[in-house]
Amino acid sequence: MSQLRFATALFAPVFLAAAAAAPAPTPAPQPAAPAAAPPAADAQPPGVPGQPGAPAAPQFSVNTPVGDWAVRCAQTTVKSPAPCDVIQLTVNQDTKQRIMSFSLAYVPSRDAYAMQVIVPTGVALSKGMSLAAGQRALNGVKFNRCERDGCYVEMLVDAQTVNALAGAGAKTNVTVIGYGQNTEVQLPISLTGFTEALDRMKGLARDRAVAIPASTVTPPPLTSTPVAAPPQPAAPAPAAGKAPAAAKAPAGKAK
């Protein structure tokens, strides 16, 4: 397998604000062919410069690397319920192509996170995606859509899940299944610098975010489930015909 490295880059600037305020779109139809080659590292989702009808390139007032992550905020003139995010790209070191993008933006008025995960096309959409988060996990998360640059998960996630992810250790992974296959493919996420990046991003978001009105209905955030503990081996049964040895009482002192 080609060697991977972690990288940070400008990517999907403020789409997460829309994810926080709108219901998830209908999943895209199942692809008709096995997985294609991963998209280029500089590929961008619809609605960004370089595609027909795209708006002007947004500028970032904050774009700071923290460990294997980047903390970014849109310009203060952009009013959004989730103006900042943390993001990490997983890149194929040989081809320099993006394998996965993982980002989280904080929505203070909902105490939730807008999550975007982009994986290569050719995944089994019906199987969904799973994210390991320490002692918890998101399982079978459905894809919202597929584009030329990858298949997208765009959902709100609750604070409990993200807090579990922050305590998961040095790394974790996203798991997908290839179309027409039963083999799991694990896409690694480095958690180096994640907690610091997350705290910094949340502080910036609280200062800059506009509240979503209480009357606005948003999709309920995904919540993770505890990871089942492995079954413990049963104690060996005593041999047939033998009773367990009785414990000997301590000898008393003669008076």
C-alpha cells in the first residue's frame, strides 16, 4: 500500500455553516463501477472557484497549522453560525493525491459540530462510513452525495462524540467498504494536535458565530455509541466428580 502522510490545506471554506442550518440532502445513487483513483489533493467541492458558477474565492482571517491540523476562520465580514473549522487532509505520499479530508466546525448556538468527511469514490454507499472515537464510535453513517472528487458525509455531530474523539489517543480511523466488496478499508486520521486545535477553533467560533434562531429547525446531531467490550473468557468448570476444595479455617489457639 502506498505510504500516506498527513497534511493541512485550504479546503471547503465555509460549507459547514450551511450543513448546520439545512437538512441533509438525499444520498446519491450507487456508483456503477469499482473505486476510481483518489482525487487530486487540490480538488475542491462544488461551489468553489474553478467550477462553473462558483463565487469568488473566500479569504481566511485565520489559517494556522496546529500539529497535523489547521485551524481556519472565514473573514469577520462573513456571518455564519459556524465560521471556523479544524481540518486535516490525508495524502498519498507517492502520487500527492488526496485520499481523505476530515473537518469539524463548531456551532455554538447548538453546542454541536458540523462534520465533513470526503473519501474516494467507489465506496459502498449503502454500507455507510464509520468513525472510531476512542471508547465510542459512529457506525453506518450515510453518505450525502458523491461528486467527481469524492463521496461526502456532511452531518451535525454531538459534543459527546467529539470529546470522545479528542480522548482517543494518537490516531484513529474512518472505515469504508468498497463497492461490490465486503472488505473494510481503514483511512487513518492523526490526532496529533487535535485537542489544541479544537479548543482554539471553538474559542474563535464563540467570538465570531451568529446564533441560529431558536425557531429554526436543524437536523438532530449524530451521536456515537459505546464500543462493546470484548467478551471475557469463562472460568474453567471443575472436573467431573470433584467438588471444589473447601477453604481451610485458621487453626484456633488452645486455651
